[in-house]
Amino acid sequence: MKRLILAIVPLLFALAALGARAELTIEITQGMDNPTAIAVVPFAWQGPGTAPEDIAWVVDSDLARSGQFSPVSRSDMLGRPSTQNDIFYRDWRAIESEYLLIGRVSAQGTQMRIEYELYDVLRQKQAHKGVEVGSVNEARMLSHRVSDAIYQKLTGIRGAFATRLLYVSVTRVPGGKDYYRLTLADSDGARPIVLLESREPVMAPGWSPDGTQISYVSFESGRPAIYRQNLSTGAREQLTNFKGLNGAPAWSPDGNTMAMVLSKDGSPDIYLMNLMTKKLTRITRHYAIDTEPTWMPDGRSLMFTSDRGGRPQIYRYDLRTGTTERVTFEGGYNARARVAQDGRNVVLVHQQNGQFHIALLDLVTNRLQVLTSTQLDESPSIAPNGSMVLYGTKHAGRGILAAVSVDGGVKFRLPSRDGDVREPAWSPYMSR
Amino acid sequence: MANMSKLLVASGLVLVTGPLSLQVPAQDYVDVEAERRGRTTPSEPAAAAPGTTATDPYARPSEPYSAPASTDPYSVQPSQAYPATSYGLNNAPAGAAIAAPPVAAPAPASGGGQSMGTLYIQMQQLQQEVMRLNGIVEEQANEVRKLKSQSLERYVDLDKRVSAMGAGAVVASGDGSSSSAVPGPSAASATGQASEIPGEGDAYRGAYSLVRSQQFEQAVGAFQQFLRNYPDGKYAPNAHYWLGELYLVIDPSDLEASRQAFTLLLNQYPDNPKAPDAMYKLGKVQFLKGNREKSKEYLDRVISKYGSTNSSAVQLSRDFLAENF
């Protein structure tokens, strides 16, 4: 009966979605109280024809999405300078823009070159300048690098715009088997590429620490198995095929080991696999469910979820001493932890008043702060610079991705045009 | 037709596990059992059709969507350990699906397996009971850890004040109602804005001795009299602070008078060493008055304003926030 109802509801968009790509669009729902005003002037195109990408617009959107900037609307701009000589600071003071970003784009063959300059309007001085060179096909990624540089210059924090996301989308097929897609997209949801499409579930995507490989669980063989895949070559390797559960793969910070959950010896426990020798080490041994392992950035301990205390809570396993200690004490449900690169902030799913929210646990002060006001939040993933948390939630009855800053001040949604989207995994910094 | 059989299986499980709970008298045990069932029953359909249905290992009963939409490996495990057909209306408990080691897996088909099944169920119950107790032990160990570090802080604070008293300063100590620091010698030395008026010290000590002997009503009168006689005295801020405290401990307490006393202290002597404590107390008073918003405002302000100092009010505010917000 339940299946029948569920089959009818998604009928419309499921039909529309078949064959379409699950592109994400962004809606900012909450920004900072006092964002920095910056004017991102359209960059001058110095190549033949029209520019392949509106670089300035990508930068503009990145900065707006961070919540820490309020870009000036293009229609308010009193001029469109592209070189220092063309700048009339009073034009920008008049519209209360604190900073001004201008740039020029040129192309030669398949290569493009972006030159940009940042000006402090009040001091009437150049604050930063830079050049990005790369393939025309990578115009958006080059634009995100410009955003990264501006963000770092003005906030002091490394930008995480030139990173990528993995997520799983499910398209319901009425009366038939659903489609599961594993998609790779830019950090703004643009340029989605379907890496894997299956009629069987795909889940738990994750990244190698250098961002060149991904891992996931696929049921394509009829039962769960862990795979890893090289993003540039597409080469794929099945790592596990054990009886029972094979799940929640998590790459160690040095990239040599993968933590995973297997139930081949009974109840689900955490195992480590040496990726060279494929040798397994079992690190938890409990009849309770031990799952969702995640590494501390120093690689010396792992966090995981266990209900060995009767309710799911986060525990920490020290690889050197072999001891396990409980980490979360607030509330009756804390699960699926992810640790920021600082090794201090942990994001997790926390139940409060019967609803599932994303919360931030500070390992130093042991303070737990609920970040989201949405319900049924799942799978938090933290940006490599620790500034934003991406998570899955429900909006208007559909699974979407949403993001919140670690201080809870900035929120935005990345709704997909079709299907249910879940399990986002934010990449590490990408090497060039 | 497959759906139908799934329903049968699911309802059979409910029927079977229902009476099991009845064997257990303790109410909280039944709850655990019910949770366990809530967690595992949704995964039963997955046993019949692996991959099409799944749930979170820690099922979220409130998630209407999770059953068919989300997929999770945990649900599949039972499908391999326990084929749905051998599971059905026999004795295997629903809770067995996940936690059981495979050795115990074969569900008794009928008759002869009955005692095995009973043993198995008992083991399940014991495991769940141990898990529940384990959780309580972990939580209490954490409480003890917290209390230990707090009592150390209090000891250090007290020690500081006692040694200061030994140095000859007039110090109020032994704060009965709370652990917050009490007016210390620094009240005078730090502000340096008032010097002792002859007779003032005796009057203050007289009023304070009433606090120590727990004659709170009389102490209120004495401090009020003190403030009439020495409104700008060296110990006036301390007197305001004590009045604020005393209005809370007298019976019936006077929240509004307490609020006024602390507010007065904050407004007139913002740099007084008692200011953080007064602010914390205002947070508490507002909480007692039912103004959660205002209470939180004061507590947050203590943390943001004095977070970098070693004022005990900061930790107290944090604890209070953690406990009540």
C-alpha cells in the first residue's frame, strides 16, 4: 500500500527527469548581518567572438553564496572599468561598494587567461591582483580560483570554491525500479557529471584525501560492495564483496587505509583495509552496531557511531592505545560525525525535540550547537576550509542539499530540479 | 503478491514480539524493546527484496520518506543471515535481525527449536539491557568528570579568597546559594573609587555575619540599613550584590527586588569585580522569572564579555546555558 502511494507521488517529476541531468540550483535563505559590499565588474573579453563563460558572474555568485559578501547589482554600476586607469572611485563610493574587482579575459587556442585586480574603494588602492591560466573547458574552475583568492584576501580564510561535490540522486520510476545516480559537480552545483547510474542503490560517496579518487557503495551486483574509482582515468576497483554489510568507506588522511563497516563476522563492526595489500584489521568488536567511521585529521584516531550505550552516540577509537571513549553526551541521538580539518569542530546529526538537525560539536569546549532549523537533516559534509557544512534535508517533500556556515549564520539550499538528492560529500582541496 | 507476504511477515513479527515484551516487568525495558523493534521491523521488507527498501540503522520513526527512498546497507544484512521465509511466523524475534551473530541465526522451524529460541530471545534481552546500562554508566562517568573539574575550580577559587582573607582584607565567603565568587578584597583594590568610611567596615561585617549564620531575613534588613548609612561606601557594591543574593534565598523569594539589586550593581559599578557574577545572576533571575530570552541574553553576554577572564561566572553561565537551553 505504502509503495503504491509513493509510486504515484513522484510520477510527474520522475517522468520529466528521465534522461535529464540532476543539476543543482542555489537559493540563499539566510545571510550574514553585515556582509562586505563588493562590486564584481564584468570582465573584459579580449578574445574572438563572445566569452565562453561569464567569469565575473561566477565569482559574484560564489562570493554571494558565502554569505560574507553582498555583491553590487550590475544594474547599479555606474561604469564598467576593466583597467586601473578607467576606475573612478567616486562612482563606487556613491553606491557604497567597499571593494571593486575588475578583470580581463583572453584566449589563445584552447588556453585562457584571466587577469584580475581587487581595489579598496575607500583607500583608493589596489588590494590584490592575480592571474589564472588554464583550459577554456575549465573556465568555471578558473573562475572559482579567482573567488578563492578574493575570499582569502578579504577574510583571511582559504577559499573552498574551486572544489567539487559528490552526491547521490534517486529518480523514482513508477511501477519500476528507481534510478540511482552518483554525480560529481562543482562546489556551486554546476557542471554535473553522472559517474555511475544504476537501478540498484548507490550510497556513501567519499573522497580520497588528494581528491583524485572517490569511494562508494553500490548494490549493482545485487549486494552491497565497496568500490573505488579514479576520477581522471575512470578506472574502478571493487574493494569488498563480503557476506552481509559492506558499507561506509572512509579514506584515511594519508590515503593508504580505508575504514569501513563489515558484518561478515556478525554484527556491523569497523574494519580497516590496507589499500595496498587489501589486508583487513578489525578494530571494533561489539554486538551493538558500530558504523559510520570517520578519521581525525591526524589519522591517529577514528570517530564512529555506536549504539553500545543503548542509543546511537559518537565514540572515538584511538589507534595507538586501542581504547574507545564516548564523545557525545548531549541528547539521545548523535550520529554520522565528520571532523573539520582543524580537528576541533565535528559536525553530526543530532536529534532535538524529535527532529533531526545538523549540530556542531567543539571538541575543546565540548559545546554542542545546533546549526540547522530544517528537519530530517542527514549526512553532513564539511568544506575543506571548515567554513560551511553541506547536508541532505527535505524541502517541499523532496530530498535536497542545503548548506549552513559553521557559525549557523549563513544558510542556503541547493535544490535539484529532479529526483531526491542526498549524501553530499565535499571534496578536499583540489591540486591543480 | 510479494507486498502481501511482506505485510504478513511484518505483522507476524509484531505479533510474535508483542508477548515477549510482556515478560519484562520494567517499563523502560519495554521501551528499549519497542525501539529495537522500531528499528528493525522496517528492514524486514528489505529482506524480501534486497535493495528496494532500506532504512537507517537507527531508524527515524518520524521520517515518512526513509523507508523506500533511502537505502542503507544495514537492512540487507538480515536478508542474508535470515531469509525471510524462515523468519516469518516462527519464534525469531524482530530485534534479532541486526545485533545477532550469525551463529545464532537459524530460526527454529518448529517444536524442537523452541528452547533454543527462548535462549536466543533471552540473550537478546540481556544484550539490550547491558547496552542500556552501559549507556547509563558512560553518562554518569561523564557527569563525574564534569563535577570533578568543577569542584577543582571551586576549590581554587575558594583557596584564592581564603588566602586573601589571611592577608587581612575583608572578604565575604561561603556563598550558600550558589558557587559563584563572592565579593572579594579586589572589590576595593581594583576599583579604588571609594575609601572606607569610619564605622562602615563594622557595619558591613555585622550584616555579613548574619548571612553566615543564615539569618537571611535579618541580613536583608542589615544590608538595607547599611546602604542607607553608607550609600557611596567602599562596600556598597558588595552590599548590593548580597541583597541580590539574599532576595533569592529568603522565603518567599523576591525576584524583582533581586533583579533590581543586581541591575543597580551592574549600572553603578560596571567595572566592579562582582559585575560578571551579577550579570550571571541576572541571567538566572530572568530565567526564574520565565524570561528565557532575556536570561539567555545575560548569560551570553557574560561569556562574550568576560570569556577571556578567569571569572567563574563564565563557566557557570556556560553550564547554566548547557543545562537549560
